Amino acid sequence: MSTASQLAPVRPWGLGRLGPYPTVVTMPFTSVTIDPDTQTGVFRDGDGKVVEMGKHGTSTGTETSTVTNQDSRNDAGHDQDSNQD
């Protein structure tokens, strides 16, 4: 039986997988509030001026399922569809 003082130190395997943190990116805004009329975020810079954050697309998706049961065993399948603009 070994004791802790007899065991050789082993480098943890995860240390070889570590890398440096990515470069820090400064965001162009300092605060975000919600516009009560549109329920969207309003981004403001350090002087309180509104910052335009650009537009983004929307996506929709549908999924249909099919089930057949002719031999008393469930046989299920499904289809997926998505649209991005």
C-alpha cells in the first residue's frame, strides 16, 4: 500500500489543453435599458448617447412528427425545417 509521500507527482492531463484567454474586446456601450414601448434594448455609451448596435435577422422553424403503429410497436420519425433571414 502506498502513502501520499511515496506517490510521484503527476501533471494533470487538462493542463496540456489550456490556452491563453482570448483578447479582451471593448464593447461600444456602457449600459443597456429596455424601451417600454418597443420592449427592445437601448444601448448607451459613457456619455448617455444611444449607440446603434446594428440589425440582426430572425429565424423560424417547424417540426412535424409521424407515428406508424401497424405491428403494435411504436415507429416514430420527424422532419425539421428552418429559415433564416
